[in-house]
Amino acid sequence: MANKGPRTVVLPSAEKAAALVKKMRGEVDSNENYRSKSLRINGAICAKCGREFDQGNLSLLTVHHRDGNHHNNPPDGSNWENLCIHCHDDEHSRGELGEYFSKTT
């Protein structure tokens, strides 16, 4: 049977505690929240076709990384553009089509 007596708990340092609080509040720049930052910076509109989105269809708007590197998330959003799912698929299929046609000629 487990010991039900008092146990020692090690508390984090002041720096670690402050970092944890920042992370919980969403104040830390991370790859996890680049979508919300892109929406705030660029708005809920497709950069290619101009379609506007609202809360009902916002899930159809994606964030495209211009350089293709999903880890390159500068705070100014310079590597992001919001694209609807159709334009995003088109953007990624252009390279594939170009490779296909260059091999057949």
C-alpha cells in the first residue's frame, strides 16, 4: 500500500515559474500560435482569391509559409499568407505540376 504521509514537493525557480506563467497566458512566441497571429496581422481573407471568412467558415482559411519552412515563424508574419484551402492546394500543386511537365518534355 502507498505511503499516505507528507511528501516533499520541489518548486520551480522564479525564472522557470515566470516562463510557465507566460506560456500559460499565451505570451510566448511559439510555433503553436502562428495561425492566430497570422489571422490578427493579415485578417480573415484569402491573399490569393480575396474570399472573406467569418467564425462560421474560418476553418477553411489556412496559413501558407512562403518559404515552405513551417518552423520559420517571424513575429512580424513576413513568412505567412492566409490562403483558403482551395488556393493553398493550388499553391502546393503548382510545383508538382511543374516537375511533372519538365520530366515529360
